[in-house]
Amino acid sequence: MLVTTKEMMLEAQRGHYAIGAFNVENLEFVMAVLAAAEERKSPVIMQTTPGTVKYASLEYFHALVAAAAAQTDVPVALHLDHGDGYDRCMQALRVGYTSVMIDGSHVPFEENIAVTAPVAKAGLAMGVPVEAELGKVGGKEDDGPDAGKENPFTDPDEAVEFVERTGCTSLAVGVGTAHGVYKGTPHIEQEILKEIRSKLDIPLVLHGTSGVPDDQVAEAIQNGICKVNYATELRQVFTKGFMEYMAENPGCFDPKKPAKVGMANITKIVGDHMDNLGSTGRA
């Protein structure tokens, strides 16, 4: 069933676990993520970036995820990840997305508020949760701007003012993670996260989690994280499985066969993450 992220994230916050938000690139990703959710009996968020919806469209991905959600009793939400402006977020809301993120983290504080507040207001009117971001998650998300060497950490006091002035219903925070592939071992600044949680009562979101050690993620959840995003490693394991099959079967011209190997890899890694997030058995 297709639901909003509101109740699933509030339940996660009360239960001290987190919901996995997994970026889906095509039909195979949707099917593979749903298979893991059903195996683990876990609520799940499927999300698309602006780059993904430019490749196809919001309508295509809504149709795919809505079809998946209609055939299961597991709660499924469809989220726009890193919404790149008011117009994109409104398009997603009109199409039927059940959660959106407006990302103004790449502009100064006051501009971020000005970008975020109108989307949060529209979401409130339509009954759809709106995620925002304050601070810088390192690296480069999809085809968005690179965070570069800017201070990556969310200021806890600014976070309070930001939420009060924008009305966002969840907040992605900068605590040391980065988008893309890590070159070293990532480190989550748990003390900063704990301070943010002590000042805010809305669900907190962790971006750039592909490659972050499970124990750090588990600790972050105990310190207030309610939604954890995964994208890069799903792409990696799908492509790895697909290419390995084709290397072993170079004469294959049926894309379903190598895709099944990639899908199995996604289902395995998503299920493992659900176990670590504590969402297994929560559906």
C-alpha cells in the first residue's frame, strides 16, 4: 500500500529504529527493493532524484512504485529525493508522490529558508511530509552541485530556527557523511547529532550512507536518525551482477537474465540494511 512517510517515520522515532530510503533507477530496482521489504516485513521508502526523473519522468516512477505498493501489505512511500526547486516539488506532489524533499542546502541560510518554506506550506496543505536539508552532506548528489570543502556540519541552534521558520516535517543533517563513493572510512560526528536531537523533536535524516559502517549507522539511529538514505551501493551491486553475468554469457541478448542477478544483489543488500536499521518486522 502506498502511504506517506509521516506515520512510518514517527513510529520509527518512537521505536528507536530507522526507515531505509532506497533510490530506485528503473523497474528492476523497484521490484528488488520491494522483494526485500516483503521478505523482511519492513516498511520502505523508494525515492528518485531529479536526475532519475529527468531520465524518465515523475509519472513513470509514480506508476512503477504505485503498482508495486498495490500488490503488497508492506507500507511503501514514494519520495522525491533532493528536489531541486519549488516547481519540481510541486510536480511531484501533483503526480502523487507521498513525500518530497526540497534541497536548499547549497545556498546560504536565509536563502535556504526562502526556498524551503513555500514547499513546506504546500505539503502541509496537501497532507504530504516535506524533508529539508541544513548543513552540507559532502560529495555530489546525482547531478546537483558539489559541496566542495564547505563546513559540512549542521549548526544545532540554526537547525531550531530553520525548522521553526520553514515548517519542514523532517530534516536531513550534515554530520560527516558524503554522497557517492568514499575514498576513506567515513565518520559520523555523533556528538553533533546528539546535540541536534536534544534541540529538535522532528525526525532526522541521514544522507550519504552507502559505505558507512553499520555500527556507525546503528549508533546514529540511537542518537535520533529516523530515515537513512542509500543510493550508490544499490547502483554498484546491480551493475556488478549484470556485468558479471554478461562476462560469463557473452552471447546473451535477453536483458532479463543479467538483470535478475543484479536484482538479487539489490534485494540482499537492502535486506541487510533493514536488519541493521531495525525496521525488519515493523510492517
